[in-house]
Amino acid sequence: MIRQQSAPSGDKRSKRNLWFKGNADGLTGGYTWDGKKWVELSAAKFNAASDWFFEWLDQKEVLKDSKAMYSKTKTEFNDAKSKVSDLSDQKADPYQLNWWETHDLGSVISDLAQETPFEFREETKWVGDDVLSHRIVLGVPEFGVRREDLRLEIGVNVTAPPPLIESDYASHVLVLGAGEGRTMLNTLASKDRGRLRRTVVVERKDLTRKDRVDATARTEVNARDAEWSFESLSLVDHPMCPYGSFDVGDYLYLTGDAGWTQLDQLVRVTEIAVDCVTGNMDLKVVSS
């Protein structure tokens, strides 16, 4: 296929070729070579041939873009593969906790869990008659699963509406870390909530690394959404969610009238406590 204003010459004069007279703005005619001269196509054949020609051009551009995208993706994949190979040959340095630097071990572990991320829980049990065993169990990236087969409902197996708490509101949070003056570590995290701009300053002089300041800023701004939340639920044993059917870390579906709002959401269990006298269960939860 040939597209140009003047009649093709030389090797282009072939019965295998179509000549479309025109340019990128449009075509004015179509011709075939009969062995001696270019013969103009009829109107019907020209319309059919020109439609096919432009469809072929569109497909050619798509193929060109696809090849370019494939080449780019292949290059990025090879770069990433090379970086992984480089890192796999390196040994990670241990995270050191020194008594002269680490004054609050629990706080350090909590910060690491947010930044890495991983989750941990403390387990304590009797070993023998008079010895307690304390362990920290890690979950990567988190404990628990989403339990679609279980259900919590206020007034059925949830004994009372949970006490609602309105969270703080801020659209921008500035976290100030360690240091003084211009050398002070700082991060401004923002989240557009479609409301009035409000900035909150949080001072955390215990944060001595920039990545920890960044992670704290993100956590703070995400928590200040001014939505209703709750932290606890009281349950009774019920076929909809029997005792022993879920564990810490699991996500459970909760519905019902909580007074100020209608709850219809998932909650994540963070702590389970059972009253041995009444048999009632109290849950610490995080609304999702």
C-alpha cells in the first residue's frame, strides 16, 4: 500500500500494490497497476479499500504503542530484577536495642511494627505450677482473616450499643521530631477530606529518624477523620458468632443501631477477655 500525491514509479509499480492518492489529511482516489498504467478504482471499491486502509493504519499505531509499552515494561522488570539480585547478596544488619539508647522497649517495638509493617502480640501462660512464660508472637503482614461466616448484631449477640467516640479532625498534621531549629526533623502529612483546612502540630522529640517521623505523620493524619468510632464490644455466646470461632486479628461484620449512627461495617478484634463468672466476653476492637 502506497500513499502519496504523485504516481508511484520504479519497483512500486506492481499489481500487488494499491496507490492511494492523498496525504495525512485525506484520500482523493485509489489506483491499481495493470501492468502498463495506474487504473483508478470505482467509487464503491475505493470506499471499501480506503476504509480498510485507515483501519490498518490504526492497528499499526496500536501495535507500535504496544511494542513501546512492552519494551518499557521489560526494561523496568530487568532493572527491578537486578536490584533484587543485588539486595539478595547482601546481609541485613540486625536492629540493635541498647539499654543506653532504648528506654521504652514496648514503644520501639510498636513503632517498628507500624513502619515495617508487621504485627505482634504478647502471650503469657503457666509453665508448671509457679512459672510464667512470656512470648512475643509476630504476624507478617498481620494476624487474622476476614470471617464472612460470622456476624455480630447489636441486641442479638452484642449486649449493648458500643460507646461511640468522635475522633479528632485535621486535614494537615505537622510532626516535629528530634533536633532544634533548622535541623529539626519534620514532616507535613495532608489528606483532602473536602472540609475546612485545619493543621495540627504534634511534637515527638523521641523520633530520631526521618522515616519514623514520616510514618508517624501518616498515622496521625489518617486517625483525625472526625468520624464516630468505638473501642469495645460486649458479647454473649450465640450461634451467629460462637465463642472460640474467632481469634485476635480476625475481622468480624457488625450491624445494628448504636444510637448516634447505624453501624454496618467490619471490626477487627485486637483483644479478647472472658468473664469466668458470667461467661460474657468483652472485645477490644478497631472499626474498619
